[in-house]
Amino acid sequence: MKGRLVAFVGVFCIASLMAVGAYANGKPTRPDRPDKSETEWIAFTGDLIGAQAVEGCCPNDGPFPEYAMQLAFEVGDFPAYTGYDGQLFVNRYGAGRDQKYKVQFWNDDIAIEIIGGVIDDDKKNKVLTVTFTDEACVDLYTKAPIAAVSFVLVRTPY
């Protein structure tokens, strides 16, 4: 009986030393977390015109993806139906029943913001549609009115 106890303790000690040796360099390294940014298709039809795949849009602190958009209304000295390359931010605005949607688009020449719309979030098919009807488009920085705009925004996985 004494021999079996000594053998058991010996095996236990060796197993413990092997386990400790595996962690001799500290904690095991955790694998990198996968990038959680998603690619989605964002399309505008109406007074805002554009459709393209974007990646990582649009947490509140960025990144703000590059986007090509055409505006069907005048912005300052820029005529209607002018195309622009710029940055895009689209996201929900507010909370609860009165929740709206915010669209911001800017580059070196223009900076616009539209808040409003009627949100239709089809979670089953992962399609978000926001219909803006005669919403105020304002200068992003000064909040000066530019035009009343109507358009539809659609966001879907790409």
C-alpha cells in the first residue's frame, strides 16, 4: 500500500511539473480577435444618388468610409447633379419611438447633414430602408439650411 501511495504522489508531482513548465513563459498568448468590421452595400436614390460597398460603416467614432455621391440639388456654388468623392456617416439618431436617422457626407468642398426619415428595419432579411421625405438638408458645420430633400437609403450586407 505504501508503494502505491509513493508511486501516485510521484506521478502527480511529475504531472504538476509538466503543467507548470507549459506556463513557464507566462500566460499563453490569446489569438488576435477577428476584425468585426462588416462590408455592406449602401445605396441612395432620389435627391442623394450613390451605391457602393463600404467596409466598417459607421460607428460613432469612425472610421468614416470613402463614398462617391451625386447630389440632385445645388450646394452653394456647386450646381445640381454634381458628383463628389467624400466621407460618409449614416446611423440612427435619437432613441425610442421618436428615433430618426442621420446622414452626413463631406469633403473639402461641401459638408451636408440630413436628420429624419422613416425607418423600416427588416431584421430577418438584414435590410434597413430609410425613406426621407422633404427633410431639411443643412450645412454640417453651420447648420444653415441648403435644401429640402427626398431620398431613400438602403443598407444591406454585401
